[in-house]
Amino acid sequence: MAIAPTEIETPSEARSEDYLWTLNFGPQHPATHTTLRLVLKLEGERVVDAVPEMGYLHSGFEKIGEHLTFNQYVTVTDRMNYISPMANNVAWHHSVETLLGIDLTPRCTYIRTIVAELARISDHLLSNGAVGLDTGAFTYFLYAFYQREVIYDIFETLCGARFTNSYTRVGGVSQDFTPLVIEKTRAFLKTFPKTLNDMERLLNRNRIFVDRTKGVGLLTKEEAINRGATGPVARASGVTRDLRRDDPYLAYSDFDFQVSCASAGDCYARYLVRMQEMRESLKIVEQAIENLPSGPVDVGIDERMALPTKKQVYSTIEGTISHFELSMSNRGFEVPCEEAYAAIEAPNGELGFYLVGDGGEQAYRARCRPPSVLNFAMFPHLIRGHTLSDVVAVLGSLNIIAAELDR
Amino acid sequence: MTDSTETKEPKAVENPHVVALIELCGTVESSTFRNQQRVVVPAEKSLDALSLLKSRGFDLLIDVSCVDYLEYRGAKHRYGLVYLLASTTGHQRLTIRVFVDDPEPTVASVVPLWEAANWLEREVWDLFGIRFTGHPDLRRLVMPEEFTAHPLRKDYPLQGRGERHNFPVITRDHS
């Protein structure tokens, strides 16, 4: 049936939204780095609104956590924030040991502190390198990536794995530091400040970089607190909260270091905070490696929390019993029917696990508190009013890792 | 949370925040484990209680999550929400627990207090099916929109349902 011309409703004037252009950014885009999606509403080149979408990498890590034992699940935490897996390992077992009530040996706390700080350096190298890459500074990215290789080499010498380390164990770590690891770490401590100086000279006063990041993605202190920001994102907005200083876990109370902060709250401030944090991490690693306590790395045999060494198993009765108790499927750890939350200052912010124990081998619930989710949730707030080219700068400065975002 | 023997610990009563919560909600169950203070507030008073705590210095909402106590020994309620609060100035933490039950697990949204709760509550709705009244945009966060179940509930299996082979394959001709 033909429609009479009078029946078609013609609006007297177009609404202002009709001029908006909807752009789908991601999930597969080089500048999103990982699989996340943004639906941008553009007026010309200006972003009017952004709707972030996530879940493309959802793999049910929390559900898996209810079916794997405390030592098995560490392999899954590697895959959460895969640019600093060591920090995730440390965070997971820090929570498990809080729930089980294990006190680590001094050597173990120092070793974990060193690997967590090396992980922080490698994370900040990648996230700052990626901001540089996205804003056109490709050389800078290569400088950063080369140093990540050096850290990978240290980790490889330490535990055999470069990327997915799975280094920690309940009550200890999988491998003790060898003289070669210490030597390589010392060599890194010597060479890295020079590269860091080079990197700062490359980008800190680079006109293009400063123009593209200064005043972009402003986050005020009030908004940072209201939106639950932690880590470098919060500290760049003037929130002086750092769990390493405020709630010293592992061995952080032994070291002298500064909490890096800025007050501007823009992408440039976040970049500067990360640069400064690398220097502070170097200070911590240097103090830790020079004062590394001797003694055992795992907790004692009597506590029955860490697997004894082969020598202990074959030559002592306690070692044999402990190995049997931990290996048999109907034995294992003594898990209290309780709940505990413990967090560490991961490179990205507060990374914690809320664990519920029911007496069994596995956690009854293993909730991960990922810093990326809260950082990504504030993205529309940061980008409104900026141009499309600023999207990559803001996204890079928040350092969103989709595997941790979706879990 | 189980029926903890530490409930009557004198230290827990001394905490001024717990005293303030008792004034607001009547009796509250409070306990400590590994130096972590936990307080259970009734579901209908949860928004008031959290708003009180925000004004008392807990300005940072760390996390909103949930535990399904379906198979937990001695549990009295099905779902237990977890609000982890912290302060950006002094270092203090507090865990607030709110228990809700089937068939319509509902609790007031805390988005009016903290914008941070927006996505965290969406995730809890997505994975546990707990409704947050007053939430501005309660959509699924990580699961696809057409998903019907809440996969972190204990009656949802680890394998089988919701896997790729259960979904219809859309060919080019039928799309």
C-alpha cells in the first residue's frame, strides 16, 4: 500500500544528535593494545561521549579459582596482568598467606620484594612506552622494550620462565636466588639509570609529546577518590596513597623510598609519576639485593605449608611426612573457615584478593580486585570534550590490561 | 562468614566506627580476623551505614563483591555482599557485609555515594544476579547481553552450560 505523502512525519528541524558520528573503536585495534571496545560519539573530531564495553577476554578466572588449589591458581594469575605477572603472583600468595596465617622467612620477603619491584619497572616501561608509541614516539618505545628484555632475562635465570613466571608458592618461592641472578640484577641496576636518563631526555621536554598529553584526560583529586582510582593514576592526581608506605607488606618497611606523586592529574602527570616510580623501584631493589638476608627461603618443614626440598624428603623423617601430607589429595593445607582480604601495591594500583576458605584445598571464593576495571570505568569522564586522537593517549596513560579487566 | 567465636572480642566493641554503626542499626555483628574488622549490617540499612562511614573518613571504596554461600557449611544466608572500604588519608580499612537471600536478592546501590561502585555493582549483578536498586545503568558487564544465567553462583557448573558449542552457529546465509 502506498503511503500518502502527508503520513510521513517530517521533523521541522533536525535534532542536534543527528549530526553526531558514532565510531566503533576496537575490540581489535592496535591502539587499544588489548581487546576492549569503545563506542565513541563524535562531533567532528571532538568526543562528545564514550561508552566503554568490556568482556571480550572474559575467561572466568574467578570461577576457575574455586576449582584450583592455592598453588595451582598462581598460573592463572600470570595471565591476569600479563605485563607484570610477578606482581600478580606476589599478590595472590600474599592473600593466601594472609588467610592461612603464614609468616614468611626474611629472605623470602626480600626476594618477593625484589621481583615485585622489577615487575613494576617492566610494567611502567611498557605502559609509558606504549603512551610514547601511540603519540608518535617510536624510538622511546624501543628504548623501553629493550630494558624489558633485560628484566625478562633476569626472570628467566631465576625461574626458567620469561613471561608467565608462576614464581611464588604458598610459604615461599619456587626457586631461590642464585649468585647469577644477583649478578644480573646488579648489572641491570648499573645500566638501567643511564637508559632512564636517555628516556627522560627523549620525551620529557619533547614538544609533540607534551602538547599531546598535557591537560589531556584531567582527573581531579576528588574525582579520583570518588571513582576509586589507585596506583599511579591516583597518585598523579594528588592522592598520596601507596600501600607500600601506608600498609607495609613484605619487606617494604625496611627500605628508604619516596612515594611519587603529582598534582596535575593529566596524562603527562601520569607519565611523570611512572617515570619517577621506576627510579624509586630501583632504589628499593638496590637496597634489597645488597641486604638480602641469608637462611631458608621457604617456611620451615614443621609448618607443613611449603613443599620440602628433595634432600629433606629423602634424608629426614619430617621432610618425608611433610611431603606426604602436602601431596596427598585428602590432606594438604589447614585452611580456616574464614575470609580475608589482602592487597599489594601492584604497578597498576591496588591489586587484592578476597579469599573465602571453607577448610578445603581450594578457595571457596577467590575474588580479584583488579585496578584496571576502575580505571577503565572512568574513561568516559576523562575523554569527554577531547579529540579523537586523545583517546589513545588517555587509554595508554590509564594502562588498561584487558586480561585483568575481564578476568 | 561463619558463626565466629571472636564476635564478643572487646577490641571490636572499642572501634568507634562500629559504635557508630551500632547507634545507627541497633545491634550489629562484628568480628575480626587477621586484624581485619568486619561488620554485618542489615540489608535495609546498608546505604545509610555506608553513607555514615563515608562521612567518618572512609572515602575510598575499594571493592564491591559477593560470595554465594549455597554450599558453605553453617551459612544462614545465600548471598553475602562485601564492601571493602579504605581511607586515603589515615590507613584504616573496614569490611562491611550485607546478607541477602533468594528469591529476589536486592540491595540499595551505593553509586550515589561512590561513582566507583557503578561497574563493580554491574559485575555483581552480572555474575551473581543481585539487583541494586537505584543503580543508574544496571547492565551486564562481562557476560554477553543475551546471557541468561549468573555464572559465579554455586549452582552454575564450571563446565558445560554456556560454552561455545551450546550456542547456535550463525552462517553467512542466515545472518
